Amino acid sequence: MIRRQLFIINKLGLHARATAKLVATASAHQSKIRIAGKGREVDAKNIMQVMMLAASQGTEVELIADGDDEQQAIIALTELINDYFGEGE
């Protein structure tokens, strides 16, 4: 199991488009992937659960991956978040 803490840095936080990208990236991996923030932990492959986190810019989240491709999953999700979900800011 791998855990990584990071901050949501894009201007609009985990809005619909960013959440869809996060869920698609998580779903591309076989590992069980969870995201925790604001006192909740949810399935990162479930768009409704991730949206319910309502993580705005500056929110600290923890990615949790467990499975055969956990390392690749954490790297891919970290890169996505640190790239502002491909939105530029």
C-alpha cells in the first residue's frame, strides 16, 4: 500500500471536469485507489464519491493505492494533480 499527501492546486479545485480526469486516471489502474480529504475517504474510481469531497484549491488530500500497479497509479495521479488537471492553473 502506498500513501501520498498533496494539495489540490488548480484554481477551480475538484470540479466536474477535473474529477472526471481523476476518476479516468484511477480507473485505468487495477489497484484499489482511495482519496481522502476533509475528514472523508472515498473510492477514487467513483465520480459521485469524489465530487462529494468538494475539494477546493488548497485542500490537502491523500491518495491511497493498494495493488499490483499501485506505484504507477500514484505516479499518474500525482502528475495529473500537479499538472493542474491539464487546465493550466
